[in-house]
Amino acid sequence: MAHEGRKDAATRLAPATDRMALMFTRTAVPAADGVAKIVELSVALVSGLALVIVALFMCVAPLVGKVAGARDFVFYWATGQQLIHHANPYDVVAMGPIERAAGLPAMYSVGFMRNPPYALPLAMPLGLVGLRVGTLLWSLLLLASLAASVHMLWQMFGRPRNSLHWLAYSFGPAIICLLAGQTAMFSLLGLVLFLRLHRTHPFLAGVSLWLCALKPHLFLVFAVVLLAWIVVEGSYKILAGAAVAMAASFVATYLIDPRAWSEYAQMMRTGGIEKETIPCLGIALRLWLSPQSLWLQFLPAALGCVWALAYFWPRRHTWDWLRNGSPVMLVSIVLAPFGWLFDQVLAIPALLEGVYLTRSSAMLVILALASGLIQIDSVFGVGFFSGVILLTAPAWLAWYLVVCALAARAKAGSQAA
């Protein structure tokens, strides 16, 4: 009987995403509003142009001198070169000459692939190709991940008949992620696949979480709610899918490099990451209170997990990941123990929800301007955000909360009328 009750509840909740999609479609920028339409088209034009320029750069970069070696991608490529020769991918003595020869500027220190060792199978194929071919293939893979993620989100939000999704394609952190060649774009794809599949194909949704696990520190708050939701819903197929994917990657890692975990631990102990000034709240808190107390940078994430459970529990029977999961993911990014600006690409699902939810042209302009200034600052080093880069992640959360508040007020007013 209890099983049947849960099944009935799931049946009632199944159309929730469809209802959300219909709501987003109806609340899109009204066609009759001329100013809003101009803003929409302007945003789409500028965003599309920015994406085209970046895409052209990524495709041309492998052909121009040593530009490819100046991107973070060179760390993944050098890791693949080491793995294919059965060498230690965390050996600074061996990695240095490979990265310098590839074009890593002298002002930059030798880098490593800091993702957990179970991500090594992702880098190993790069050892089979040269730097230029690898750069091109990696860039195309990143672009495809962004395009697939935004397209799926557009579908989940009801295929709105406007061009506002171009804001996601040219989101500042996404552009930086593409230019750097960072794996946060793959984690975005994993997050969106989970949102798309968790009801219809739970096992595959669990498998997609492996991509999120490439950046586990960014999903701490999110993961706590996910585990609680799985228990409440009894959706253990998601857990099974994640376990199978992780087990397969562990086996593959062992076959590639049996000493990977011990080598990784040695690199983390001696790599000096604790001395880096990474722009996030956790590290800022540690440096302010006690630079030697590493546990302090995990304190905000721990408090965020407590908040997330308190937020989830009253909504557990009507939980909708597409809607309720947005603030959880944003808080998870804000309170991550460490993270760079390009990691904030994971805010795209929540921000795109806000873009479709708002009727305020001013809020769209604010988001577009902030995103554009980040692009200009990062690409040309203008310095707009050099002093406030720590606040970019909280700014996305604040923007989302304001949009939701305005939408709720507008809805209440229309119902009263």
C-alpha cells in the first residue's frame, strides 16, 4: 500500500515540469511590449556576436603560434601525454618541459589536472594526438557541451518563442570557461542531463552525475539535497547509475595508472593550492580569520548543507528540480570551499530560469551588462571586476532572488485583479 501511495504521488508530480514549461512560456517577454522586444533582440544580437567571436578564436587558436599552450587546456593535454607513456601525470619535473614546449608562458607555473584521479580517463585520449589537433577537438567538445546544455534547458522551459537563451550561450563565466578550456563545461552538461532525465530515465540521470563529480567541491550543498530527495522519493536507480559510473571510472583509472591516487595525494600536499588566492568566500574567510586553518574554508559549505536540508524538507513532497533546485545550486556555487570564475558556468540553469520568468527588461539588461563586463575584464584585462570578483557568485544568486520576488509580486497582483 505504501508503495502504491508513492507511485500515485509520483504520477501526480510527473506533469510538474510540463506545468512549469507552460508557465515560463506564458510569462515570456510580451510581444506587445515594444521596448521589451527591442531589449530582447539587442541582447540576443550582442550575445550571439560574442559567442561567434569566441568560437572563431577557439577554432583558429590551434593554428596560431603557441596560443594553445597559454590556455588551461595544456594541463589536460600534458596529462594525457604522461598517461600514454605510463608516467606520473603529477610529476612537476616531467610535466614542466611538456607544458613549456607547448607554449605555457614563463610567468605561469607548471599546472596539473586537479580533478580527482577518476577523471584521468577523460584526459588520456589527448595523449594520442598532437597539441593543435587536441586543442581543436577539445574546443569543439566544450562548444558542443554548452550548446547541448542550453538547448535542453530551452526545451525544458517550454521552448519560449524568443531569443533570450542567447544570454546563456554568451554568459561571462561560460565564455571564460571556453577560452580556458576548463572541464566545468562538462559538469554543466552533467547537471542539465540530470535535470532532463531524473524522472524519465533515472539510471541514466545517475550516470550523468559522473560529469558533475569532475568538480565535486562545487556540488556539496546540491549533493546533500540530492541524497535526501533520493531517500524520500525512493529513486534508487539514480544512486545505482551514479555508482556504476563511478565504479567504471575507478577501474579505468587503475588500469591507466595504478598509482594515480597516491600520486594525486602527493601533488595536493606539495602543490601549494592552499597558498593560492582563489576568489571565493570560503578561502576569503580562512585568510581573514586564520590562514593556516584549512577547515575554515569548508565551514560555509557545511552551513549551506544545513540550510539546504531545511529548505528541502517542507517541499519534499512537491520537489521539482527544475524550479526548487535552482537556489540550491546557486548557494552551492557561492559557498563552495574553492572555485574560479569559470566554475560559475553552473549557474546557467538557474539564471536561464530567471530570464524566462522575469517580465522586467531592466533585470535582463543588468544580467547582460554584468556578463559582458566580465567578458571584457577577463579577455582584455580592463580591471572592472579586479576588486569585486569575489562577489560575482553572490551577485548571480541575488539577481535570481530579486527576479523571483518580482515575479511572485506580479503573479499575486494579477490574481488579486
